[in-house]
Amino acid sequence: MEKSLDPETSGSFNRKKDDESSTPRPDAHAEELSPELRSSFAQIMEDVDRFVETLSSVTEKSSFPEIPDCVKSLLKIIESLISKYDALTRFGQNQEEDASFFGSMNRVSKLVNNLGEFPSGSSNSSFNRASSVLHRAVCLLDDEFHVLLENSKRSSNPDHKSPMPSKQSSFNHNQELDQSVASQPETVTEDEFPSFTKESIANMNRITKSMIFAGYELECCLIYSAFRGKAFENELDKLGYENISTDDVQKMQWEPLEKEIASWINIVKRCLTNLFPGERKLCHSIFSDYPSIAERLFVDLATALIMRFLNFADAIALTKRSAEKLFKILDVYETLRDMLATINDLPVEDLEAEITIAQRRVGESAVSIFCELENSIRSDNGKTPVAGGAVHPLTRYTMNYLKYACEYKDTLEQVFQLHPRKNISYSNQLKVQEEPKTMEHSESSEFSIQVRMVMDLLDANLAMKSNLYKDPSLRYIFLMNNGRYIVQKLKGSAEIYEILGEAWYRKRSSELRRYHKNYQRETWSKVLQVLNHEGLQVNGKVLKPILKERFKSFNSLFDEIHKTQSAWILSDEQLQSELRVSISSVVIPAYRSFLGRFKQFLAPGRQTEKYVKYQPEDIEGLIEDLFDGNRVSMAKRKN
Amino acid sequence: MPATDYQGTSSAPFANIGRSIMSLRRDQVHVHSMEGSHDGAGHEVELEAFQKQVADMFQSLLAAAASASANDELLSLSWIRKLLDSFLSCQEEFRVLLYNKSQLLRPPMDRLIADFNERSVKALDVCNAIRDGIEQIRQWEKLLEIVLCALDNKNQRALGEGQFRRAKKALVDLAIGMLDDKDSGQTLANRNRSFGRNKDHHHRSVGHFRSLSWSVSRSWSAARQLQSIGSNLAAPRTNDIVASNGFAVPVYTMGSVLLFVMWTLVAAIPCQDRGLQVHFNIPRHFAWAAPLNTLHERILEESKKRERKNACGLLKEIYQMEKCSRLLSELADSVQFPLTEEKEVEVRQRVKELAQVCETIKEGLDPLERQVREVFHRIVRGRTEGLDSLGRGHNPE
């Protein structure tokens, strides 16, 4: 169907006579057409057309038709043109001659095509000659097509100036003007892939049209794919793309592999957003009359490249799972998703399936890595408590990991939804399934369930770790520290907050308040008891020995608390000052009132000095030392 | 640890109940003394069934290679496809056999499985390289299509000098393309220039369409990869067999099958730096050892035949392609124009033969490529399942 188009039988021929002056060219030392042939060119073409028409109407093809003289003349014309182009001339330098060439060649194509239908043509010398001439013409175009495909501006050396006018305008014969006017704006788009000049594209368009019309579609497509395949390979080389075998990917350290992944992503993205559209446009400009051929050529090339890219994605999905890989793997996942979206409108079911498979694998790998977080929490059961009740590294690690992961929230949601985790242990599954009833997240996504599960595991783990502290006060300090850290991270990341929900956050905050109260009770209730006014007086008389005992107790209790708890840590400054304030607000008034009420019963001088070790202001100062994690300063103070 | 949750349900869900237990040849199977072992008696039957399946597979491949008396099917497209089919079913059985087995987490199985996984990952690169090779054959097939198009395989049109020149051009491109990588295509490439248009470029043969390193790295070598797949592949020692409840045997068996299949693919299909120096030292008590060794020898013999020595692949259809196109080339060189009737008849006969070869390749190549892809996917799946379940067991922290 496509073959029936005749690209150049009409058109520029009629203009030929007006334009005699632009030929002959000095460098064309091939034989010139004789004046007779020249003047009768139009006539010959007309005669050939008529002859072809009669040929196609012949139904009985057993005897070979008589060949008129116009055919011989046509063959002579084109042979002389072939010799001329064979020598030095390039297409695009002389519009009129080009037109003559394509016009005569297409007539020869038609002739050969029609004469070929007469089986006896095999032994006919005119047919023989015509077919041979046609083949020569095609070879000429074939060579020219090679040259044009090879010489995109991109592959040629940058200061090399194209000898051709940069703008193709088939009916403008003033080349000098054309070149000077049009070459300037062209440079703007110079770097755009695939960087062929308009002129070159127009020439290729004519060449492919004539080759296909001559029945050489296979060759034409083969050359095109070979060269464009090569061009892409060069382009990928330039971008630094290298095939890494699956085996090598498995052996690579994470750091270099991470770089390879980043570079892969860049290159794939560049292909999807830049190179592929450019290539597709090029295909359709060169094969503008054959959209289905153009599309097929583009699809084949894109498919081959994408399959090559997928090898790497597959290799990545096979590497050992470890937590630090999650984010790069999600990047790969997103890239594959873009890839799928890009090829959406192409007729490539197999390719789509391959991308989908790779995407699934990478997705499953991401899920499995994320779920590794659970395992690392579960298996973190060291028996040494963190000194001073500080934030446990596991809490930091888990929360920072979650925070980072939540930057990929949408992708993770998708990954968990499309590639639900396998091998989930039953106990966990049950736990997760029960949760929605007790809490308010019944419409949770797989991912948020997963995040909650991680948080629950972390909670359980921290509860277990808190039991490693013998001192209940320190236990609450530890819980407060870690709880506070978690809440702060939550406040800092809208995504995690959203996943865990407000209720969860409120619950956390109230737990923190409870820890606070419990701490106060554990540590300071004894102190307050000592400062209780009751039990010191009998019948309105202060019992001095008991009073002395009380002062002594207070001093030693407070010293002990100061000594131990100055070494404890509250890493969150606000929490630290909140707690100090609340301690001061309880302890100092009580002490002040105790002191104010009972100091008078001690004899001034040595006795007072002995029992009243601290003024309320001293107490305030000492409370400021608490939770500093600073043993040295405390030791100094003591001396 | 999640993986241990499966310990209670370790018997394979798809045990081959249908297999005739009576037909098992216990004396040939290495694992029959494992009675009363951890996983119960059922697994022993499965293990033996697997040995038998592999032996049957090689027997039937051997039979297929020899049966068609007139036409040796060995290394034909259809035979290779049969080989891959067999591989896929073995792989599946193997997967089922090992599915959720608690032994897999304990020595020596953990080590054996890790070794096996390493081998299979290496096989993935072979699959990718083979896919490039298939693409290469497809390019040659396209050149043959040009020949058929030029010389009118539909037998309806006249043949002129132009048609012959067109065909010869494609045949020369094909000959260049089919030269092994190591040879230089230069001389032929120059000869290929049928018309003197000595511009500033060399004629580029489209036969060298796409380099074979399209998918693998430039330094990649099929020969080295095969050796790497086969390295340390040795029959399991008795104490390993005992310690693994016999499961060491199928792991070894599958490793050998994998190596043989990859070796055969490399033998048949063009790929980067082919080389067939792989030794199979399989103890003879394995029922599949004899047919595998026979096939190995026959393929080696094939590679040593004079006309195949420099071939870029032992695939039967490549040879036919080569032969047919060579004959046609010679014929085309000898004709004079206009064509005599006798010559025309002869040419048309040759074209018909070529068309047949072309048809076989055209029909067989796509399914073959899909199969190679399937092999790839199955290996990957086996590997990722391993990563998900086993990986955790190995990961103490």
C-alpha cells in the first residue's frame, strides 16, 4: 500500500527550465547529458509515464512487451546522473539535479516493478538493464544514507562546519543566501539529540522514500536501525553508561554500586525525557510518508535499549537486602514507573510485561528491605543499658530511617500495596489485624500498618530495655528521653505524623507526662516526706533530735540524688529544663518553708552550719546540675 | 526469627504423589539410607523422583537428538527449545523440592544453597548474552529476507541483473556478519562495495549490526563465565549428604543441569568470547550422568567438525543458513545476463531452500528468545525467594 505512493513524479520538474543557470556545476566531471536529452527531459518522463500506465493495464503477462525508446533515454539520463553523484556531488547541493535524479529513479522503479510482472522478463535485456540501473541508483542512495546518518552534527567534530546549507527549502535555489540567513538560528538547537540539520533530514527523507518506492524497504530499515543503534550506543558512552554484568553487580560494594545506580537513573531519565522523544521525532521526519515504518523502527530501538536498562534493574533487585539500600532502590522503582508511563502509548506488550516484572522485583526487594527494619529491631536485644538513660541508638536509627522513608511515602504506599510482603510471620500478622479495632486507623494502607508495626516493635523493645535499669527513676528518664525523641521526630515530619495519626501522637504525649510524674514520685516523694512538717512537734514543742535527723536525711538524700542524677542525661533541652523547673517548683518551696519554720530551733552558729547545709538558692543551683550527664563538674562541686 | 516459623510445615505442598514409586531405581540413587530422618519418609521419595526426572530429561534429549534418522536434531532450534523446556521443569521441581525446607538454614545446606545461588546468578549473564546472540541471528535472518525479496521467493516475478546484485550485496553482508568476532571483516567489507563511489567513508556492512556486548560488559567472556559457573561443582561428600538429609544431592544435580544448559546455549548461539572448555565430572552412579556425558561428547564432536570449526555458533540452523547462502552466492556469481531458463530454474530451487531455512529460523527464534527470558526470570525468582526467606536466617543481626 505504501509502495503505491510515488514521491516525486511531479513538482519540481516543471521549474527546471526557469533555472538552467544554476547548472552545470564546475566540479561535476562526469559526463553531461547531451543537449537533446536535456531539452526533451520532460517529454521523456511523460512518455515513460504513459508507457508504465499501459503496462499496468495489461492483464495477460505471458509475452514481454515492446520497450519504447523513451525507456532507453530514461535509463541513459539516470545513468549519467548516477555517475555524476557517484563522483563528488552531494544531494542537497543542486535542487534541480536532485529533482531530476529522484524523478527519473522513481520512474525506473515503476518500470522495473511493472516489467517484473512479466515472468519472461528474466531473459529480456531491457528489463535486465533497467533492474541493474535501479540497483545502482539504490546503492547510491544507500551510500548517501550511510553518510548522512553518520554525520549528525553531534558525532562530527564541533568546529567542523557543515558544507550543506542548514535549511532545506526545496524551491529556493539561491544557496548562498539560504546558507547565510538560515545557519545562525540553527545553532541554538545544535545540542539537541539527535542533531541532524533540517537539510540532512530532508535529504534522508527523500532517500528513504525513493528506496522504499523502489522496493528496498528492508535495506532502508536495516541501515537506519544499524546506524541509530550505533548512535545510541555512542550517546550512552558519552553519558558514561557501561554495562555491568549481573554477576559483577552482586560483587560490588555498596558505595560504588550506589554511584552506578545514580548514574543509571540519570541516563534512563535522559533517555525517557530527551533522547527517545528526539529519536521518535527523527524517525517520523525521515519516514514521514510511512508512519507505521517509522513507529516500528523507533519501537524496536527503544525496546532494545530498555531491555538493556532492565538488566541492571534486575541485577539490583538481586543484591543482598540491607537497610541502607532502600532509598536508592526506591529511586530505581520510581524510574521504572516513569519508564512504564513513557512507553504507555507504544505498541509494546512484551516490553511492558518485562518492565512490569522488573518493577515488581524491585518493589518486592524494597518491601523486603523495609521489613528488615523489624528484624533489626527484634534482634537488638543487648543487655547493656545506655549510660545515663540517654536516647538509645536504636531509637535514633529507627526514627531517622522512618523519617527518611516517609519522604518516599507515596512510592512506599504504592510498593506495599502492589507488592504485599511475603513471608510475614503469623504472630505479627495477627497483631496488625487486631490493631485497627482497638485504634482508629481502620482505613490504613499497608505501608502505614507496617510503620505502626515498626513503632510497636520499637516500643516493646524500649520497654524491655528500660527494665535493664535497676533504678526506677532512671528507667523513667530513659523512657522519657526515648519517648521525647520519638515525639519530636514525629513533629518534625508531617508524613510520619500523618501515618501514625493524631490519636497516636496524643497517646504518646500523655505517656510522656506519665513518665514525668512517675519519675517525680520515684525520686522526690521521699525528699518531700522528709520535709513534711508533721511529726516534728509534740504538744507544740519541736523535737530537736528528730529535727536534726530530718535535716541530715534531707542533706544526704539530696546529695545522693544530685550525685547520681547529674550523671543522667536528658538530651532534649526543653525536656531538661521542664523537668528541672518542675522539680524546683516542688522541692524549693517545700525546703524553704521547712527551713523557715524550723531553722530557728537550731542553735545559731555551729549547729545551724552543721544541719543547714543548703540555702534554698543553693538547692536551685544544684537542681540545675541535674541531667547534664556530667560527672566531672559534679565531682568538682563536691570538693 | 521469621524463617523458623515454617519449621512445622516443611513437607512440600506439591509432592509428586502421581509418580510411580515402584519405578524408582533405588540402587542408583544415593540417598536411600536416610530413613526416619527429620522430615519424615516423604522427602526421600521426592528426592528420588527428582533424580529420575533429571535422568529422564537427558534421556529424552538424547533420544530427540538421535531419533530423526535422516536429520540429526542435535543443536537444532527445536532441540534447544526442548532443552530449555526441560530445564524449566527441572527448575520448578527443584524449587518445590526445597520449598520451605528447614534443612536449608543449617550447615551444610546453607553453604550448598549459597553456592548454587551464586552459580545461577552467573547464569543470568549467560542468558543476557544469549539474547544478544539471538538478536544477531535475527539480523542475519533479515539479510536473508532481502535475498528472498530480491530473488522473488514467491516465484511470480522476473529476475534481472539488478535483483541478483541486490541479493549478492545482502549475501556479502551476511557473510561478513557471520564471521566470528575474532576474524576481521575488513577484506570482505571492501569487496562488498559493488559500485565505486570512493567518498570519504568506508562501506559499513549492516551485517555487523549490533555488537555482542550490547547487554554484557565489554570484557565479558562466555567461556570464563561458564568456567565460573562450573567451578567447585563437585558431587557432594557422604557426610554432607547425611548431614543434609540427602538434600545435597538435588542441589548438586541442579547445579550440573544448569551448567550443561548454559554450556549448550553458548555452544549453539553466537555470544561474546565463546569457548567450550568445560569439564563434566559426574560420578557414574547418577542416573543422568551417562546421557549428559553422551550429549556433551556429541556436541564437542560437532564443534570439532571441519566445516563447523570456525562457526560463530553450532546451532543447526546457523549452519544451514551459512551453507545455503554460500551455495546461492556461488550460483549468483556464475550466472550471466540475461538469465537462461536452466539457470533460472536452478536459482529458484536454491531460493526455495533458503526460504525454508529462513522460515524455520523465523518461527523458532521468537519462542526461543521468550524461553531464554523465562529461564532468566525463573532463576531470578528462585534467587529472590532465597533472599527473602533464607537471607533472614543467615542474618543474625
